[in-house]
Amino acid sequence: MNKVVARFADGRVLKGTTADFFAAKELFHLAVADAPAGTEPIEIRTADLKALFFVKDLMGNPGYVERKEFDPEHPPAGRRIKVTFADGEVLVGTTTGYQPGRPGFFLEPVDPHANNERCYVISAAAQEISFL
């Protein structure tokens, strides 16, 4: 099971776990973290998302300020990329799978101490995508 935070293009946020997310599929199921015991997972359309964040902990640390710059002494694997969403959120990290025209791609955040381990960015939800 993967701990995830689903951030929708319309601003909604759902936290929980999934076992069937695949980038090539249009749908996946999310067992919502605060749902009553025995509640069935909900179906989520990937196209409705802004991004799906794979996280270390569902609670996170709201006070943590994520680093947005690369450490010159530890060059990352993959291409350096910056994603800016319409709501102003900016993700900085690396990718090995971004290609214009594809519905989405995985991004590994630049800050290894952040709660996000990786995220799947929905290309249509991004206002700007650029290589650094």
C-alpha cells in the first residue's frame, strides 16, 4: 500500500492509501484515511487531479519549509525540472519521464527531508513546466 495525498485540480484534498495507481491507467482507488472502518475505497479519475503525492506520513509537518534548490555537492539523477501550477504552488525536483503531450509524469522532489517521496504530476494541471 502506498500512502498518498490526492490534490485535485478544483482544490480538494484527500489523504489515504492506494494499491492500484498506475500512470497508464485512468482510474485508481483510494482508501480514505479518516473514513469509518469498513468503508469501501473510492474511485478517482487521474484526470481530475492536479497531482498525486506519495508521502512518508499522511499527517506531514505543516511547519516544514521545503527546500527548492539543488545541493551542488550531491548532483541528482534525472533531469532537473520545475512545475508551476495555476494556484501558485511550485514543485522542484527531477524526472526521467516528462515528455510534452503525455498526460503526466513522476517527479522526485529536490528536498530529501520533505514529506513527499515522489509525486505524479498531471500535465494539464500545470501552468508551466520547465527544465532547469
